[in-house]
Amino acid sequence: MPDALLSLRGVKTNIGRYHILHGVEFDVPEGGLTMLLGRNGAGKTTTLRTIMGLWRAAAGEIRFDGRDITGLATPDIARLGIAYVPESMAIFGDLTVQENLILAARSGPFDPKRLDWIFSRFEALKRFWTLPAGHLSGGQKQMLAVARAIIEPRRLLLIDEPTKGLAPAIIANMIEAFRELKDGEATLLVVEQNFFFARALGDSVAVMDDGKVAHCGGMAAFAADTALQQHLLGLGMGEHQ
Amino acid sequence: MLRSLLSDDLPRSRWLSLALLAIVIGLAVAPFAFPGAKSLNVAAKICVFIVLAASFDLLLGYTGIVSFAHTMFFGIGAYGIAIALTRMGVKGPGGGWEAIAIGVAAALVVAVALAALIGLFSLRVRTIFFAMITLAVASAFAILASQLSDLTGGEDGLNYRLPAVLRPSFSLSDGTLFGASLNGRLLDYYLVYAVSLVLVLGLLRIVNSPFGSVLMAIRENPFRAEAIGYRTVVYRTLASCIAAAVAALAGALLALWSSQASPDTTLSFDIMVDILLMVVIGGMGTIYGAALGAVLLVFAQNYLQDLLAVLNKAMAGVPVLANLFHPDRWLLWLGVAFILCVYFFPTGIVGRLRQKR
Amino acid sequence: MKRDLLPWLLVPLVIVAALPLVGSAASWVTLTVAGLAMGLMVFIMASGLTLTFGLMDVLNFGHGAFIAVGAFVAASVMLAMGSWMSADSLALNLAAIVPAILAAMVVSGVLGFAFERVIVRPVYGQHLKQILVTTGGLIVAEQLIKVVWGPEQITLTRPEALRGAFLLGDIAIEKYRVLAVVVGLVVFAALALTLNRTRIGLLIRAGVENGEMVESLGYRIRRLFVGVFVVGSALAGLGGAMWGLYQETVTAGIGGQVIVLVFIVIIIGGLGSVGGCFVGALLVGLTQNYIGFLEPKVALGSNILLMALVLMWRPQGLYPVARR
């Protein structure tokens, strides 16, 4: 597939003695948003961490924009234009909201327009600009974690469960932000449990099962096929709502 | 018989078996094979340090925790005997043995209580924490021991009389055997030898028991062991108590041999370094390695100096190089060997020998 | 939603509480200055250690070697400039001391760089080996010091201008202690400014909290760590030089003696926290001096007691660093 921004071929990852990924293969097309779905423990988070170089792939190949990034160190992968929002959010609680974003803006001072756009989506960040991020609520921390990934333009965003534990109003804002990103500059790969969110945003989908990708395809077709959902996710995605 | 004595933990290497046999037999016949006060002293020291190093191996090798307070327990044992014998003397009806019994018992109680306290306090956190806290406690203890001079004799330590049968003046029979006089000193040596042997075999039993297996499971993966249902803190604290008790007994043996106890000979950080070197160079987690390491180190202390003196003379003209090989710098070379061991031979001499078979 | 200031309040609390115990105001002032001076010297030595631990989970048991080397290098330089040291002029005295201290910092820093490469790097993430190898490094370094400077202790006399005391009525304040307090505060201010106001500082603080995320943002944390390690070693050298001048003797064992205090301080402060290390150092210096005056025999035991009390209050130290 020539227009794949990211492609994984036969990626295997072991954590200690445990084999987590058994040959993951899928493509993330350039532009748009790919949902990475699957049951708990299927290997979604491990896949994101392996792409990011936080776990070392024991076998297989990861290509980003035509370039083999399998063996690269995490900072070098990040510098190619990949941003990562881990499930734990990993905000720096001792630093203020502002300082968190200063570090995320690698190339220098903030672009004021972009900052305004972020503030318009995540108003709380403006309000608590000089507060240590550790004092933010869970939802606000999630906003900050996402803001950190998008404070500067990045080509690929890896986002692990952005809506976990969020209030519906915040989710709506998050959806808007992601939509603007995917329609503009970025490609997104998002791990998600929330079907409403997944169906609203996803262009394509990869479903993992037991350390492998069991299904790849368009989101619309997958959302319509309840039998396949039942088979891969254990229950129809419709029931998630 | 032998198998059960060694708790089924055989040396599993011809060379290691030979070396161990040489140590056991060599120490057994030392008074006759190498007569003389100095060599007897070296032999007794080896016995004591084998016990001390083996008990440290229970912590370092089997439990995977580093304690810098091991000499503290060693010192507690030595001072237990020393203080009891100084205070109660050997004139009583028990001829000093009752003082020894009380001293050993008191030392064991203090050592185990202190080990339990430190363990419960700091073992729940992490290895590094435990190492730092033991270092701090041990150094405070050493200073305390030299400060409380009424009790401990301060920097000079205590000199006291041993029970009559352990003194050189006590004679088993006139005349000598293979050049060794059959006196109380000889009895004393065999007391040290026998108790040391029993203690080392006891440690072997412990590490090969189910308790020992749990310790090793915790060492390999504490989270997993905890998940299976073992209270890691309890097991590690128990191990640290046992090690402390055995170290205290080793200290008691030293006190019974040398009839003196001082901060330098029982509590100093130098001894702690010696024990570390013994266990790591000999081979962690094997008990046998502690024995080899102890022999090696005591020999090195006595003979590496001579070798260095030769090299030193040969380089007398070169300023810094000559200093590198100064006889007092033997610890430099053992330190380098220690670092290389940790990097390249984490299983030490015993591990190497076992690979060869 | 304010910062946790309780531990900071402990310092004035201890100082005030000591006044009625000590009794005489003059001795109280003298002891307080002595305690602050000692605490700040220990802080200088400990700050680098706590940061390297926070950043890379590396605890260097050989840190004492940098302290000792700093003390010896400074002593050598000052002895070589003996005439300036003994001159009755503050300018000449400083002209001897400043290069001596700079030399100590440079040599300790270079040594730290080498130590990190050779000793520490191969054992990342393996605590047991780390403790063993860095202890081995300490043994070797102590012996090498004896090779270079000889086994005897070096006696050092403080220069004219730093001897004696300022007299305010019946209160005597040793001049050198004042200097130590000033230098300590300058170092603390510099560190605090760097950590709070510069990008590197933010990165260090972020890295202490979550090194993986710092890497995911595109920063090479290894380089950061080497930098912190070298600066920490240089500061240890500075602390060692000052400690040597304070004691007026320098022995190869100096590192081993001081490292115990350093460990107590960083345990009290919370491993990885510079602020905690600062508060812990002041508490240790103050209590040791007060108790040394009130009950000299238990002075060193007092630190252990202090540590136990703090850990009972906050089991992870005064400022526990959130860990991944």
C-alpha cells in the first residue's frame, strides 16, 4: 500500500519472558484516523509502545513514511514527527500546565494561533495555566496530555484511550479537536473502547486479538457487521453505547 | 551420608570438590601441618570469615539484598562475649562458660531484634533503600560502640581472659604432636573449627530448604512472588534475621579465639568491604563461594602483599607505578578484581568452576 | 491547592525549639550557624546524588570518591599556594582558594564523567549490580587516592582571613561557617533557578517524574543524565573541598565518612528531590549540632533517630517523588 504512513510487518514483542505480540501486521493510511480496537489484553497498548520504541520489537519491521524505524531510540522516533499520548497520560505533575507544554513544544516558543485553538477546545488549560499539573482533575490531565501531543504539528499521533473516564461534554470537544486534526495536517492512530467515539471519528479500523491483528478495513463496513464485532470483540459494538 | 550433610547441594564440579576438600581437610590439620602461632591464627580467621561470608551470602546471593550492616551483627556477637567475660570474669563456678552462654544469648537477641527492626522498616521499599539505611545504621553503631567506652572500652576495645581450658597455659599433655603443643589454644582452635563447620552446614540446609527456594523466587521476581501469595517483606526480614544471627555467632567465635574485641577488628567498614569481596569473588548464591572467597581473601591479605612488594621493588624508580604496587595497595587490586567479577563473572569462581565441570 | 510547605517549616521550628533547650542565646546562635553551615555543605555534596537517582534510578555508592578527590585536589592546590594562603590579605587568600576549589570541581567532574562511562553505564536498571559495582568503584578510588597522594592525611590550615570569628557582643560566629552558609545558599539558589527557570531544568524535573515520557517528547534523557552526573560530581568535589577546609585535615576516608550523612539526608528528603534534600540537610546539620552540644555521646545517633522519625511521618521521605 503506497499511501501508508505507518506500516507494521510481523512485529513481535516480548516483555520479560512473556510474548505479547505474535506478528502484528497492519497499515495506517496517510491522513485520517485509524482505530485500533480489541479486547483487554489483546496487545493494543504494547503495539503503540513498540511503535514508539518504548518496547523493543524482537522481530518484524516498522516503517514510518517509508523509513525503517524498528531499531531507533524513542527520542529519534519522536523527532521524526510522531507524538504519543500514553494511557496513563504521563503528565508531569510537578510542572505547571505551561511548563508541560513548553517541553512539548520542542522547536521553541508557542505559536499563538495554535495555542488559542487548543484553548478553545480545552478551556480548562487556559484557566489553570500556571497550576502544577498534578493538581488537575483526571479529565483536565487528559486534555493536557493530548494538548502536549498537538502543541506543534506532528505527522502521526499515537493516542491510547483518550476518552477513558471523561465526561461527555469533554468527549465532544475531544472529538472536534481530533476531527480538525485529521482533516488538516495529521494522521491519527487511536486505541479506543468507546464505540460512539470510535464510530464518530474512525476512517479505518484494525482489530487486535491475542497479539495479532485479526481484521483490517474501513470503519463503516466494520460498524455495520455485528457478527464480526461479536466474533472479534466479544459483543456487538452497538451494545457499548 | 555426605549427600545429606550437604543438604543435597553437591559442589557439582570436580575442581570445586577438590578445593572444598582441601579447605576442610587443610583447616582440620592446620595446627599440625603448619605449626606456629601465626599460621594457627590465620587458620582460625579463615574459619570465622567463612561463616561470616556464608551468612552474608544468604542475603546477597540468595535473597538479592545488599546490607552494609553485616559487620554490625558480627561486632554484636564479639562484644556480647567480650562484655560478658569482662564483667563476669572466669572466676565464677562456671569458669567463664556461663558468661559465654549469657554473652552469646544476649548478642543473638540484640542482633535478631535489630535485624528485624531494620528489615521491617526498610525492606518493604527497595534494595537501594535497604543498602543505604543499613550503611547509616552500621556507621552510627560503630561510633556508638567507640563512644560508650564504659561498656565497650572505646576505641581500644576490650581485652579479657578466656576460660582456663582455652588458654595456652592449659596443657592437655606434655610434649608435642607434629611440632604442635597440645594446649588450650589447640582446643580453642578446634572449638572454632567445629562450630564453623556446623554453622556452614546449617546455612546449606537453610538455603536448600523450601524457605531457601522462596527466597530465590523473591530474588528473581519479587512482584510475582508477592502475587503468588508470599509476603516478601516477611521472608526477606526472616532471611536478614537468620543472617544476623549467624554473623553474631561468627563474631562470638572471633571473640573466643582472639580474647579481645575492638571497633577495628569487628565493626569497621574495612571488614564489610572484605566480606563483600569474599562473596562476590567467590561466587554469590552458592555458600561454597563464600568459603573459597574467604580463604582467598585471608591469603591475599597475608601473601598478596609479599608479591606486590616484589613488584614494588622492581619498579622502585618509577614514581606513580611503584606506588600502585606498594604492598599496602593489595586492596586496590582486589577492588579491580571485584568490579571485573561483577561485570563478567557474576557467578564468581564457583560459577566458573561449575561451567568447566 | 498549594504547595506542600510543611517540611520547610520544620527548619525554623527546630531552630526555635532548640533555644530553651540550649539555654544561652549566645551558644544557641553559634550552634545554629554551625548547624546551617554543616547542613549546607552536606547539601552541596548530596544534591547531585539525589538528582541522578531521580533521573535514572541510579544510586552511586561511589559518590564519596568525588568528595574525597575534591578535598585532595583543593588541598594540593592550596598547599602549593602556601604563601598566598598564609598572607594576611583576603584578596590573596581568595586568590588561592578560588582556583583550588575550581580545580577540585573540574577534576571531580572529569572523574564523574569517566565513572559514569566505565562503572555505571553497564549496570543500568540492575540495582544489585549497581550497588556492588559502585561500591567497588569507591574501594578502587580510595586506594588510587592513596597511590597519588600517599596514605598519610594532609593537614590544611585555613587562611588568615577565614580563621577566627565575628564577635557580636558575647556571640561568636566562626567566619568560615559564614562563608560555608553563603556558598551553600548560592549553590541552592543556582540549582533552584536552573530547575525552575530553564528548559534544561524543566527537562530534569520532568525526567525525574517520568523519563519515558521525556523521551517520547523527543529528548535524549541519557545526555541529560550524563550532564547531571558530571555536575553532581563537580558539586561533590566542591563540597569535599569545603569540608576539608572545615576539618583542616584531609584523609582518604573522608568520602566514606561524609557519604553516610549524605545518604541520611537524601533519604530524609525523599530520593530524587532537591528541595527535600535541602530541607533534610539543614535538619541533619542543626539537630547534630544541637544534640552534640546537649548530649555529645548520641550526636551521630541523632541523625538515625531523625531519619526514623521522618520516615515514620512520611515513609518515602519529606518530598516523595512520584515514580512511574
